[in-house]
Amino acid sequence: MGHVNMTITIPEELRKRIRKIKGVNWSEVARRAFEEELKRIERQIAAEEMDRLRTKSKGWSGVEEIRKWRDSQ
């Protein structure tokens, strides 16, 4: 899997604090933070989609669908 560069903007004060700390792979820290936030957002989207489908399917009955299918045979 390839990598791409990305530029982000952070407050100057945060940049100063980061520069004081040596031996930390800040790119890896940022990657992990992005990944965790993406997972959180994706879970939220999935939950909203499940709620939408649940609401849409109210009134749907599996038993009725099976009966319709059997009766059509």
C-alpha cells in the first residue's frame, strides 16, 4: 500500500510543544488519530443506516412474506 503526503495546519503553540518532544513519530501519531476518528465516524454512519432501515421496515413481517411466497407457488 502506498503512502501520500498530507499537509495539516495546527496552532503555533501546539507546534512549539511538539518540537520540544524528541523521539516521537508524529506522523504515526497523526495516522492513528485519523484512523480512530474514521472508525468512530464509520460506526456512527452504520448505526444511522441501521436505524433508517429499521424504521423503513416497520410493518414488514417475515411470516407474511413467506406466506405470500408460498401462496404464489
